[in-house]
Amino acid sequence: MKITIKYFSWIRVKLKKGSEEFDFEKNTSFKTVSKILIKKHPHFKEIFNDSSIKFFLNLNEIEDHEIILKDGDVIALLPPVTGG
């Protein structure tokens, strides 16, 4: 199944891209996806260990990391925004 992950703020800068599409096995949970991504790239360890980052699935905040993803889902990684 194909999942799109969108990156915002400093995550976008570190990964040098705004989004990415991944293939995962059917019935994969968000928690499993995070573990796979951490193994793929060291920046993901920093991202998933940062408690200030919010994770969204199809525009709804992910509260249960065991949620099962479906083909075509979109995940957004959103760090806190500051301004000045």
C-alpha cells in the first residue's frame, strides 16, 4: 500500500523535501511505520523522539500510534511553529 508523508518546518529542511511516498505492507500500524523510517534515516529518530511534534493522519491528529494505515493515507509531521 502507498502512504504519503508530508514534512513541515525544520523537518522539511533537514530531509530536503516536502513529501515522500512509501510502500508498506497491508495492515501496517503508524508505530510500525515510525520504526521502519527510523531504520531508514537517522533524522527520523530525532523526529519520532521529539514529543513536541504532532503527527496527523488525513488531517486528524494521531493519538493512537497503533492505528492501522490504509492505502492512500497521508501522514503529516508537524513541529511546533514559532514566529517573530
